[in-house]
Amino acid sequence: MKHTIHALTLITLLGATSAAMADTLLIERVQEQSASVLPARGQTMSQVEARFGAPQERLEPRGGQKRQWPTIHRWVYPAFTVYFEKQRVIDVVARQASPDEIGPKPPIR
């Protein structure tokens, strides 16, 4: 009976390990990359464009209906999307490298 329990435990552990190794999390890939690969929070639109070139796409601004809701501008690059508030970077979101990678959905257009 003890051997059966140990064998089942070993099989369960091996199965969990291979399942965990099969998936790549987007956050893990981004953490491995150098910070210089992405725009930094606080950079201006002109600094981002000078360093990374013109974006593939400039999405329509969102927000701004009320004074307390700032207008957010979004620029899409091949590897990431940059979010700006008042000409400054507030966030950068890396895109998925492959369909198998677990990460955020593409930006809403």
C-alpha cells in the first residue's frame, strides 16, 4: 500500500512539473528582459518616439469625458503597447510572443 501511495505521489509531482514547464508566462519573459528594451515610466512622447521610432499604430484616445478622467493615448509597437497621460508614459504592456504564452489580450481598438 505504501509503495502505491509513493508511486502515485511521484506521478502527480512529475505531471505537475511538466505542465508547469510547458507554459511560459509573459511576466517571466518581461522580467528576464533588460529594462532598456521598454520605455520607462515618465518619459515623454517625443522621447519614446526618438528612441523606438514611430509606432505601428496610434489608437484613438480614451477617457477625458470629465476633468477627473484624464485622456489616455495608446501607441502600439510590435513588442509592446505604451500608455500615455498628458504626454508622459504611465504604463507599458508587453505583447505575447507566441499563442502558447500566457499574457494580456491585445488592446481594444
